[in-house]
Amino acid sequence: MSARAIFPETVYRRRREPNQLPSDLKLIALEWALYFAVTGIHTAAELGRQLRAEAADRDDALRRLVLLGLIEEQALSAAEYVRALAAAGDREEKTLREFLIGASQPPVKLSVPRPPAPPLEFRRLPSPDDRKENRPMSHSRKLSLRALMNLIETQAGSREAGQIDIYRVFVRVDTTLLKRSGIETLRFTEDRFVSDPELEQAIVRSVKRTLGLECPETLWVDVA
């Protein structure tokens, strides 16, 4: 069997519904139970506790369901991922830094796919006395989330540290604003552009307050 890692905080959803299953499909009882228990909301740890399954048996069953293409990982927003971590059953006391480092371990959840792109051209940051917030130069210029995430990762010095900082920034943004713009996960393949001025300013403020960074004008791009 594949050594694919199963994390307790991972949330799964069904990839194939019961009416799409092959008539000759055979699973053991725990695998069937987990297949029907998967909701896209509860973590692997929660499902295991509900079914009173040992962690190793739970992981083997989930791993087989994934390999058979019956279930898949559910992409989570930052706020949803925090809830998943809290529900994973880890009782060890941790500092905030240790908790956030732990939040970055399953790379697929907060990983932001980055196709090759021209290197960002960073300009001199404004002085601390300059309180003017960055705004698009015109209605055709919009904040690029990919460019912002690239900037955060570059400033952090490593991809792992950058993922943590990205999480720290977005967890402080009102989820209502994010959902209003259709942003419910930090995992996306195509660049996302912020057209909502209120959301744009909330992100800029969070970057400033969380990381102490001013967003350079290069984060705003012309959008047709």
C-alpha cells in the first residue's frame, strides 16, 4: 500500500457518490463506514473517534479510499483549517508559533501553486511616517493575490515560513468579505484579483498589522 500520509486534521469529501460506485466494489466494514461518514466538514480524527477506530486502522482505510478515487481532500479556508486543527485531538500545549508551524505541515492545505512567472520588482518601502494606504492606480488595476503571496513568501525567506505568514494575514481578514468575493480557500491554480475595495483595504491593513509590510504598487496589475 502507498505510504501516502494521512493527517488527523485533514478533511475529506466524497469524490464518487454511492450511485456512481462499481457494482463489484468490495470494501471492509471500516472502509464502508468511513466512506459514508465523510462529509467535507469533519476531520479524519473526528471520524475515527466517532467510529471508535484505532488511528492506524483509520489511516489505512482512508488511504485506500483515496487510492481508489472514492474520496479526496477538501480544500479549507484558513478559518476552517484552524477549526480542523483544534478538532484533531492534539492535547499538547503549544506556543502560538508552534501552533502556526503545525498548521503548515500538511502542505496541500495552505500551499499556493505557483506557475513560472516573471520575478517581482520590489520598490523601496514607504517610511513609517507615510500613512497612505496603497490603492489601485485606476479601476482597471486590481490587487493580485498570487503576487501578494509571492511577496510574503519572499519576505519570509522560505516557502514554509511564507505559508505560515500567508495564513496569519488571511485569518485576520473578515471571512464575510472573502466569501463575498468568492474566496473560500487559499488553494487556487489561477491568479485571483480583488475587485472589492473593502476587501482590498482589509487585506492591505492585515499585511501591515501582521507582518509590518507595506504593499508595493507592483501588487496591483492591469486587468482587462
